[in-house]
Amino acid sequence: MDDANTRDGRILLVDDEAAILRTFRYCLEDDGYHVASASTAAQALALTRQQVFDLCFLDLRLGDDNGLDVLAQFRVQAPWMRVVIVTAHSAVDTAVDAMQAGAADYLVKPCGPDQLRMAAAKQLEITRLSARLEVLEDEMHKPDKDLHSHSPAMMTVLETARQVAATDANILILGESGTGKGELARAIHAWSKRAKKQIVTINCPSLTADLMESELFGHAKGAFTGASENTLGRVNQADGGTLFLDEIGDFPFALQPKLLRFIQDKEYERVGDPVTRKADVRILAATNLDLDGMVQEGKFREDLLYRLNVITLTMPPLRERRDDITTLAERFLARFVKEYARPAKSFTNKALLALQEYNWPGNIRELQNVIERASIICSADAIDAEQLGLGQVDTDTAPRVGAELSLEELEKSHIAAVLANSSTLEQAARTLGIDASTLYRKRKQYNL
């Protein structure tokens, strides 16, 4: 017996037969469990109000009480407690009904000491594993999990971000596509005094000006065709928290004055509703575009840019964070082999070298996609370089403008690089200046 595994178990026994209660109790206490017992439903429910139990062995027949009724009350009063139904041979069907109602398992009386110990150990192990899984999931979903870095450039960004997170200053996050701007925004919110409220994201390229205004500020019923009910909008949703404007460079120009007014005065009106409303919202914005250049071209308001970039953080591309590539790849691999139940647990030395030598035009997003694909297709316990498929878009070997090559070769290389650097096909098509259907045909033509 492993005392370390059993000593923490807290077990409640519920049975109206004193002999069974005594036998079960002695057996489980000998194994080091903390045990309490009750002979009626009222006693059992009183105990669960006073103490926390991990496991309950519940008899289906409790004199005038029905074990199924007690189980239902346990599910409300102590939903974390696992319940094993104890029943006679003649009531096995009822025990199955109890499992459908939330019981974890059942034992048939008479049962020996070994059966009881095994049942207790199994259920408490499940409880421990569930608790461990919750801890791991919390770790997995920490907003700064993928931001830990050994790169001096990235560490400087993170240090500044932590310092300014405690303020309410608006922050503009710059960087190439796929560098983790959204992750940094969520981390800043989590580090801020607004962390208990929501961070609400609007993806600016996905909406027209009319839809953006409704999405951002909400609308009144009947304000436009299809407005069948009042909608509060994302600004209201983010009240007290943070509004993250992803790809702010694509924010509709016609709507920029209303955004500027909201940032300055915290006031806005819903579409079709003249009532002025207020919302206490911190603004974070991100873009991979040159906003200064857009201001010069008349495509972005200069006063809005000044309001957005009180603090500017620039995310370094992955090619400038080579110290982090292996760590990130291993983290992604651990995530995907668990998600897809695949065998690969590591990389060969050749694969690690390929990861380091590749130039990563699509940055962390591309690295994640590469590792996800490799984890799926790899049937061995280590991913090799060939399964990474990194040869075709490396900028060190890609065709160069002015080199001796055909227009077709240049086009293929350029489209491949843009695709690797874009989060969606539509975004790549906009960058290339073609429609998505044309890009789809080009991808098939060049086998990209």
C-alpha cells in the first residue's frame, strides 16, 4: 500500500446496516483513508454540508429513503464528490439508472475487502487526475505561456509590457503577421488591474464600415434591415475591461472619427439610437501595417494614431528570436500530440537543425502550423526534418528579384511567401491584390 496515495482520501459511507458500515469503515481506515459514516439520508446530507468528501459509497436502500433521491441531492450539494452506488444483486438495473443520473460506479453486495479497496483507489485516482488536468489546463491557457523568451529583444518587449500593463495607457502593438501580437495583448490585459473583467477582440479586416459600427457600438431594434432586436455592442461588453482592435490598420476610414471620439471621451451612440452612452474601456490595438505611411497617404487619421500609440511595443520576428525556436516547437509538439493522440514526443537532431536554419516568414503562427502538421503525419516517436517540410519558402534560398529566373518562378515564390505570412487566404489575396478565387487557382497551379 502507498500511504502517499491514500492518506488524503476523504470518504463518506452511507448505509442503514450497522454491520456493513463497521466493516467498510475498518477496511478503508486500515488503508489510511479518512472515513465518516451515516445511516440515514438526513445524516449524510448534514455531513456533506459540514465537511468536504472526495468519495461516497451510497447504499440504494436506506430504510424509508431512496438512494437515488439522495444521489440527486448530492449532485447539487457536493457536485465534486464521486459517488459509488452499493446495491444487492436484485437491484443492479436500478444501479445502472443511478450511474445515468451521475453516479461514478456501483458495487454489488456482498463485496470483499479487496473489491472495496480497488473501487476506492480507482475513484480517488480519477479525482487526483482530474485535479491535475485542471492545473495543466490552467497552465496551458495562461495568456503569457507562449511569450516566455530567452531572446534579449523579446525580453525587453515583455518587461516594458508588464510595466505599462498596470496603467490605463492605450497601447499599439506592431509587428509582422504571426509574431504573437494578440497573445501579448491578452497578457497585458491579464497583468492589468482590469483582469477580472473581459478583454473583447474585434478583428478589423473582417467587417465593413456599417457592420463595424454596429459590432463596435451596438444598434437599436429597427435601425437597419435585419436589426430585429436591440444589441449592446462590443464596447458595452468590454466596459470595465479591455477592447483589443486587431489589425487596426484595416479599420474603416469613414468610422475612424467615431472611434477617435470614443477613445477621447469614452462616449458613443448605438446605431439608430440618439442616447449618448459611456463605457470605461482600455484600448489595445495591433497591426502589421505601416500606420505612419498610411497617414501620409491619407488612409489613416493622424489624430487617431496619436491616441492609439501612447505606448508602442514592437514584436520581434521569430527569425530574430532563434533562442526561442526550439522551446516553442517543443511546447507546440506537447500540445498537439496530446490533442491528436500521436506518438511523437521529440525531434531528431536533424529536425532541430532544420527548425533553426529556416527563416520563418510566417513567424510563430507558421511554426505552430508546421509542428501541428508534423505531429499528425509522424508515426515514430521523434519528428524528422523531412516531416517538417521547410524547404520551399526559406528566404535564404528563395528566388530574388533581378535574378535569372522566369516570371512564373518569381510569382510562385512570392505567393508562397505571402501565404506563409498570412493568417487567412483572404488576407493573402488582399496583400497580393487579387481575389480569393484567383489565389485558389494559383495555389493549385503551383502546388502550394
